[in-house]
Amino acid sequence: MSDTKKFETLAIRTQADRSQHREHSVPIYMTSSFVFDDAEQARALFADEYAGNIYTRFSNPNSTEFIDKMCLLEGAEDGFATASGMSAVFSSMAPFLQSGDHIIVCKSVFGSSLQITTQLFPKWGIEYSFADINQPETWEQLFKPKTKMFMAETPSNPSLDLIDLEKLSQLCKQHGVLLNIDNCFATPYLQQPIAWGADIVTHSATKFIDGQGRAIGGVILGSKALIEKVRFFCRHTGPAMSPFNAWILSKSLETLAVRMDRHTSNALTLAEYLERHPEVESVKYPFLNSHPQVSLAKKQMKAGGGIVTFLVKGGVDRGRRFLNATEMASHTANLGDSRTIVTHPASTTHSKLTDEDRESVGILPGLIRVSVGLEHIDDIIHEIALALEKSK
Ligand SMILES: Cc1ncc(COP(=O)(O)O)c(C=O)c1O
């Protein structure tokens, strides 16, 4: 399919080749391996003389379709689909690192990405430095001769701070360091890091890409040369996405644009409502005029995304009471679902951090994160208003 087509069309019309059965919707290729026509074909495929399926750990028509779409949507040359967002994060880093290397990781990246950085890589002799998302002027001094990669997320979770992708990629290029962006919160519909100079884009497809809380998955995207290394690593370590999940996630991409439009319009309306609410101390949303980086958000994002955070008056106890007072909203460890999800990071996902560490990544005691769903906005506002009232 021509890549001059628009996002929505590419997400719908990029499809695996039709089989002899002339199906309209792509079948699920639930097979571990593929049959060779003859010994010569087997030899040539193993010798990489041409591309073709051999074994689902290496490739499969469903994962190839999902990857092809993601490449077109993110503006990448190539990609590899993995069983989860975390296997994508790990496989987007490990192939480029060896003992003695150094990486810079934004301190506000997802918790398991921090665990890889601080608990696993050091065992293999890979050192790290943390970058503070709110102090970009200090990043230059973190680069060392052995620095190989800068890993970051924008917008960050849950503090919704932004990184200037253009400036950071210039800095990385000056130092010959790969820039790896986890684009899970924005999705390619709202932000395309490669267009701003990122080398690798990583996703947890479990979130907005699936969009309905059904399937775990991840993907790594970049240039042909970089993905060649990722493919070698994944082929031999085995984090491949299952054909069934690839089928679900590729189908989900068909509706990504319309879903993100509604997620973002619901989120902006909720954020504006919360800004006026007397029980709310402050609200954060990238496209609110009160967001300190609103002009950067409007420069590099098409819209503000589906996540809103706010500080409810009354600290940790009020935060917990707020959650208990919700009726419709789901209280679950996920985001990016068609159903609105509320979480209280200080007493759950980030409860093991010290107060100081929590504060350094923007998690104050009364912080509530709302993954704004696709229900009618009047019902979402009613739900949040009711929980604010009942939790007083
Ligand atoms: C930004 C980000 N990256 C990576 C992950 C990990 O993804 P998965 O749960 O699909 O392994 C998550 C999960 O919440 C996430 O929010």
C-alpha cells in the first residue's frame, strides 16, 4: 500500500495477502511453523536469501501485518512485535548494549523499565544515569564516552511532563547516542517520535493500541539496520508476539484514530471541568493552557491524549476514599481502555517508593490518574463529580 495514504486508511487497508479462500477479514495464522515446498526453498529461507515465514518465533503473517501497519503509522522502516510492552522495552535496549556501556534513562519511565535499568543491566556491567524530566538543562552533562542509549517516555506516567523530542534528539545525535522513545501514552496518531529524530520507538500495545483491555503486546520500530539487530536478538531469545494477539492488535489499529479522537476530546472536557471544581487542587493535561509545557505539547502532539491527572484535596486518605466512592469507573492496573479507569498511584503502583522519590517524579499524595474512556462524557463527568462529593 502506498505510504502517501492518510493515517486512517493505512491503519485499515494495510493487510496480509489474501489466501486462496478469498477472505475479506485476515485469518488468524495459528501455526508454529510453515511448510517448505522443497529442500532448496528450506535452504534458501534459512540462508536469508529471500524473506519468508519459517517459524512463528521468527515471523508470522499476523505479526508481519501488525508490524507493517505500525511502521507506516510511525514512519519507521522496520519493526519486531513482542509478547508484551516490557519484552519490547528490554529487546529495544539489550541488543545495543554490552558490558562497560552506559545508558541514560529518564527517571519517570515506566516502573519495570526502571527495574531493568537498575536491577538487571548492572548485573551485566551496564551502568546508568537518571535524567530528570524537569531539568533538561542538566542532561548534557550525563553523557559519557561509553553512553550508548537515551531512553525516555513523553508524556510521562503519571506526571504528564513532556520532553522536547527535537532538542533531545539533537543532543543524542551530537553524542552519537541512540534515542529510544516509549510512545505508549501518545500512540503514533498523536505523536511520531521518529519524525523528530528518535532512532527507536517502543510501544506497549496493551494500552491504547489494543484499546479494549484484551491483549498484551509490544513492538519495536526503527531503521532497517537497527531492527536487524533487534530481530537477531528476538529470534534467538524468543519474545515473539502470538499470532492471536497480533490479529487482535492489528484489527485494533483499524479504529485507533477514531478512538484517540474521542479519548482526547473526553479527556480535555474532563480536565476543563476538574479545573473549575472546588475539591480539586490542580489538574494536569498536556493541552490545558495551565500545563507549563502546553506550547511544546501543541508543537509535537496532535492532541493531548487520553490521560488526565488531578490532585484531590485531602492527601492520601482522600485519594483512597475517592477510589472507593467511584461506581462506574474501573479500578484496575491498566490504561488506554474504552472503559474509564481511575488509579491512585501513591497508595498502589508507586507505594514502595519513598515520599521524596515519589515527589521527584510528580506523584503527590492526592494524585488521581484518570484514563479517560469512550463512555459518554456526561456520564464520565457525573461519575467523577459523584466520587468527589462522596469522598469529602
Ligand atoms: C509507558 C509504558 N511502557 C511499557 C509498559 C509495559 O507494557 P506491558 O504491560 O504491555 O508489558 C507500560 C505498562 O503499563 C507502560 O505504561
